[in-house]
Amino acid sequence: MFDPLDLYDSPVVGVTNNVVAPYVTIGTSKVEVDNIKTPVEDDEEDIPITVLDLPTIRYATPNVILTVLRLLRSDNQLNFKSDSDCSVKIESAEEIEAYCSKKEISKVCQAEIVDWYANKWPNSLLNTLSKIINKIPNLKTTESTDKLLSYYTSIIRYCEQHSYTTEKDVTILEMILKEASLRISESCGRTAFPSMHRDFQFNNLRTVIKLFEPSMTADNLGWKTWGASMVLSQTLVEDDKHFDFSSLVDLKKQGKLRVLELGSGTGLVGIAWAMKWKELQENNTNSDSKLDVEIYLTDLPDIVDNLKKNVTNNNLDGWAFADVLDWTDPSSFIEKYGADKFDVILVADPIYSPDHPRWVVNMMDKFLKEDGICHFQIPIRNKYARERELLIELLEENKFAIIDSKYEEGNDDWGLVKYLYRKIIRKK
């Protein structure tokens, strides 16, 4: 059975005016010794709670436990960070209602958890709905992962050891087990994470990009958005000069701009590029200077279904197309879309095996126009130093020139990463 005291190495003894006080602290609740009471802090807004302030399934109602688990649910990610800001208080009735709706917390559950903390297991830090929804989710950032995992597993153990007879009880038990299991997965890193949504917001782009990522089963790396994609997207959309194609001599003849992304994954770079192009063209009132665009986001068959969904979910149908392009055999792509070359090629994080440098340079050589531009972003991973060297050698062999290069830093699921951007053209 889960014992809250197991989460601490030893009891914490309260000290007042350098005299040992006759109580011990469990979480933020002061347990009286010999019925001697202690004062409550005057300002409770800034007092953090701990996992020990959470209700135990042994005593709380199922709805209370379910509510807590949903409050601890991971939020959508914004630029690889949680989209919730712990410094922003949710206070108004409208904000509380919207938040509870987002977390799937019903009115019944709201009433039960308030009753729990106000009456049944009194805790002045959590005795209103506003306090509950402002403090409990913050445990994801203020409490250790191990302590939260202990809490989740205690719930699962208890549910497994107790039988439920009514259909209603069985239904809520299944919901509790599902939520507790998901919280455990979310605590174990991106590779264990269930399917998720991420949002990306960039300077100089009005629209927030929304991406869906399936669970990374079978080590399918294309189902995760990688940090290099965000950094390259920032580089491209934050400076309009990347969308000035007056130097590309074939554009006036063909009347359209052709863009290809290699290894799109969840599609962030291609979607960001297409979104920026769409905004620029929609704001362009000079019909004579408008260009049609064909942008293709490509990857392997297992990746493309999700890639198509992300294109559609960002309202880019008709602006961008997602389809299969196998770097070892591009014949099916050429058969479907023709052999015309592209004005712009986008590539982010394409090197994670010894074969990739040659494959990606082959694709650049096959698909980039004589006056085309390739935007290329890679993370600096120690494991692939030789592959980065080989990439430079192959670019030289195939008569490509690097005309711009810069190191940047950006976030990924595992923290800050160093990246290298290169702008590549064919040698004249």
C-alpha cells in the first residue's frame, strides 16, 4: 500500500523562533501533536503544494482521483514547452469554465473535489476551485518525477486490488486506470509518450501551426517533430528575404514556384514555409507579381498519412501536397509528379545513419534547379561527426556551394541543442 511518508527520507520538523514546534509537516498540511495548533500562513497564493497534498485513492471518491489525474495531464506543447504558464492565474468564472472544459472536468467532478479539500480533507491551500486548478497542475514542474510516479502507481495498485461491481464503478475505474497510465507514460520521456499535439508560433507568422504526433511505436522517428525543424522554420519565416525569388530566372517563364521538402516528418518546415507564402500572397494586391506555388512535403510511406493530416489541419490543402519520396528510389514520385526540378529544397535533420549523407545529396542533385536554393539544418550530434564530414565532401563532389552558414541554439524535448544552418546553391 502506498504510504505518503515513503516519498520523503525523513519527517520534516517545523521550527518556530528557533524552537522545535510540536508538529510535523506532511506536504503543506501541519499535523498536530498533543492538540497544539499552529498558525496558517497569511499569504497562501505563493505557497507551493507537494504530492502529499494530493488525495489518496484509499479515502477519496473516484471522481476526485479522476479530476486530479486530469489536472496533471500534460498540456499541448508550444515550441517544445508546455503551453501553460504557471505565472498566469486562472481566476474569472469564464477562465475556470474554459480550463475545466479543456481538461474534461465535469461540474460533478468540480463540486466533489472542492468538497474534498474544503470539508472532508480540509486544506486551506486547495479549498476553492480556483486554487485547485492553479496549484495542482504546477506539480508537473515543481515536484520530482519520482514522487509523481509513486502517486500514479499507488492508484493503479489500489484499483487492481479492489473489485468494482456496478457498471458505473467499472466505467470510472477504467477511466482512472487510463489516466494514471497516461500520466506515467508522459513522465517517462518522449519515446514513451502517448500521441500528442504541439503548437508552434513564430515571429513574422500570424498563424499558429498545429501538429499531431502519433505515439513513437516501432521507433518511428518521423512521428516526432525534431528541434532542427523548429529552428529552420524560424530562420525562414522570420525574414522575408527568404521569400524574395527575383533572382530565379525561370520563375517568369514557368509562372509558379516549386518547393520540395525532403524527409518532412510531421511537416513543420514545409507547413511553416507554405503558411508564410500563403500569408504573403494573400496580402499581395498586385496580381501581376503573384506566383502560383507547388510545395511537396515528402517522406516514407509510414510517415505520410500523418503528414497529410497535418497539412489538412493547418488549412493548407491546395497550397501543399504530402506524398511518398523514397531517397533510395524516387521513381514513383517522379512518375506521379514529373521530373521537373525545384526552385527551393528544404531539409531539416536528415542525417542519422551512415547512408543518409549520400542519399540526401543524391536527392539534391536530382531535384534542385541550376539556379535553385537549398535550406539545410542539422543538429550537432557527436555520434554523427563523420557523417557531417562526408556530407561536405559529397556536396563538393557534386558541385554544390555553401553560401551562408551559421550556428544556432534551439530547444528539443531533451533540452537545448546546437544546430548548423547552411544555404546551398549549385556552383556556377
